[in-house]
Amino acid sequence: MRLILMGPPGAGKGTQARLLGEQFRIPHISTGEMLRDEIQAQSELGQQADRYMSHGKLVPDEVMLDMVAARLRLPDTAGGFLLDGYPRTVSQAVALDSLLEQSDQVLDAIVALIVDPELLVNRLSARRTCTDCHAVYNLVVKPPRQRGVCDECGGTNLIQRDDDKPTTIRERLRVYEKQTAPLLSYYLPSGRLSEIPGQDTIEAVHKSILAALPSADQLD
């Protein structure tokens, strides 16, 4: 299964991607997590990306493509993969299609999560991230079991990232609507695009996604 999961910030892509990756036994490739790792490591790529991400902007296409291409060359993608956070523009989608064509691959499905923007602002502004292991919590719907303490590693530094503050969230949503939403029109003619309401429970959204995916005998 070669799958793209797309949607605006806060739509639940990361949660659904992890569930799908486990179910289909394919790597969940989150470009956001890859970039945050680079930022934490203060690498050259991380410093460059941070200048864009901290203001709700998109990282340049050439940087993203190089990072994704290197990841897709790793052996664990031979049986498929799930891309979360890439492509984010039509030009990135064209570049990804070209990259896959070089290895005689095509995408099996594109799933877009659709959520009301104001709900997303409320969701994201309540999000907190562990600086030690990158576990993500939501103070409203998924708080840590002990206030201020990470369930995963026991770290006590749960922060609100700059890109989870209301002003930056609205800018991120504006950027998404302008640059990423056009991907729906790009992928629609392929017949592989499914638009799934993302405001329901995690379980209900997951069930809707599975119902929209092609069966094994339909895969290329």
C-alpha cells in the first residue's frame, strides 16, 4: 500500500497515520517529525526549516524532496509506505509522481481529512509536545495521565510549540488553504482520492478511511 494522508494542521493525520501504518505494516513517514528532529539536532537543514516553520510557512520544495527521496530509498519502504505531511503543494505532488515513476511505482490512495477551521484552532492551541521524546498531547481530548508529565518517557517539559499558538495556527491554516488545498483538484482525476470528515472520534475516522481504501486485489 502506497498511501498519502493529507489534511490541515490539527486534522488528526498523525494519529490516523500511525494506526494505518501498524495495520498495513508499512512505515509511517512524517515529514513534520523528520524536520523537527533536524531542528532539535540544530543541523543545517533544521536551522533552515525552523526559520520557516516557526512562522507557519512551508519549507522550500527542493529541501523537502531531497529529504523524502532519501527516506523512500530505505529498504523498509519496499512493501509500501504512508506519507504524512508530504506533498503540501501541487509542485511537490508533481515531483513525487516523477520520483515514484522512476522506480515504476504509483500511489494507491490519497486520503484527505476535512475539518472545520475553527475546530482546528481550538484543537491545536491545546496541544503540548514533550521536548524529550516528541510525544504529543492535547489538554482537552488527550491530556497526559499526570499533569505536566509525559506518559511515554516521564519528561516534565511539555511545551506549546510556536506553531501551536493561535496566531501561528491561523497563518498555517491560511497557508494550507492557499497552497495545499489545491492538491484535492490535482489528485481528483486519478480516481484515488477520498475525502473523509475528520471531526469524529479517532475510531470512527479510522473506520471511514479503511472503507475508502482499495482492497488488496485492486492494488497495483
